[in-house]
Amino acid sequence: METESFINDESEPAPSILESVTHLQDLDDDFVYAYFERELISSQFETPMGVNVLNAFPVLPRKVYASRVIWKPVLGHDGVCGHRYDFVNGDGEIEAHAEVFVSFEEIHRVALVHRLYTPLARASGLVDENSLLEFNSPASHYRRLVTFLDNMQTNQFYLPLNELAVGSQIDIGVEIDANHTENEMSSLAQTVWSRASYQLRMISNVSIRAARQHNSSEFSRTGLD
């Protein structure tokens, strides 16, 4: 089948010939982070050749934006005190927040929580599965991901459904919430976030590179590279 038969026009929709391609073209750099969801409904995708086709089971990013990052303390489920970072957009609304817990000076856990997330909403399918994205020891997660990708079989492929993409807004300087300026943990707020965001960026870099490789293999498989 020739490539031209896949070209979109106004009278005939393109067929679903790609499968589970990640829409990396939707990731500009001006966001904090993005998680990914695999959709059941096909969506249009423009290939590197400029051909518009339908992508079956597309993997789409959900981006979180911020103009400010504001710190406050948080109490974990196990009673351990941690660091909370609110991602506040230009309208003053919290789009999401990160919870970071440190153990023996190591980043022990990072949770990225979208504003719409509640346990009940996720269990009911009312919000995205990855509206809560957790990394128990981001450094260990990174190492496991690299090991998996290095040993991936030829009949396997990678989708970034357990990882994230990181944008430039993750580097916004941390402000201290006015109600917690006297908290002794506030002096560590920027240092902890810098370390956590660095580890998240490492995961992001590997994840995006692997997703791009799967995209390329799909373009090659369908003759659209």
C-alpha cells in the first residue's frame, strides 16, 4: 500500500495505521511536568513526512503549568514530615503539587498530584490514572528503567505510562508559603526541590528518548519515516 493512500483530506479520514505512538510534538518546553495517558480513541498524528494519519491507542501528555512554586510542609501517611510544592498558574490556581520525602539525606519518595485527583475519583475512572504519579526512590526508579530498556526484547516496546516529561518551569525558584516562614524545614525547601527535580529530569530524559525510539519504529514499520 502506498503512502499517498494515508494522506488526510476533507472527504475521507485517515486509517489507524500507527499504534501507541506518543504525541511528543505536543510537548513544548514551557511547562512543569507532564504525565501520559494511553487513550482508547484514535487521534490524528502528523508523521515526520508531514502525512496526517490516525494513531490507534495514542499516548497523550497531560501538562501542568506554573508561574510560581510555593513550599509548605506536609505530613505523610506514615506520620513523617515532608515537603510540599504547589504549582501555581498565572491565575493563582494550584494546578498540581509535589510531595517530597527525604530519608537519610536521600530523596525517598516523590508524588506528583494533579488538582483533580482523589482516590475515589481515580478508582471510579473520573480522572486520569496518572493524575497521581508516584516514585518511591526516584534514583532507584531511574536505574530500573535504564536496566529494563537495556534488556528489552525485540518483541517488546516502551510507553512512558509510569514516567513523566519535565519542562523548564520545573526550575522556577521556590517561594515559602507566608504561613510557614518560621518552619525550620523551610530552609531546606529549595535544596530538596532542586535534588528531586534533578532526579525527575533524569527519568524524563530516558523516558522521552525511549518513547521517541518506539515512535521511530512505528514510522519505519508503516513506511512513514
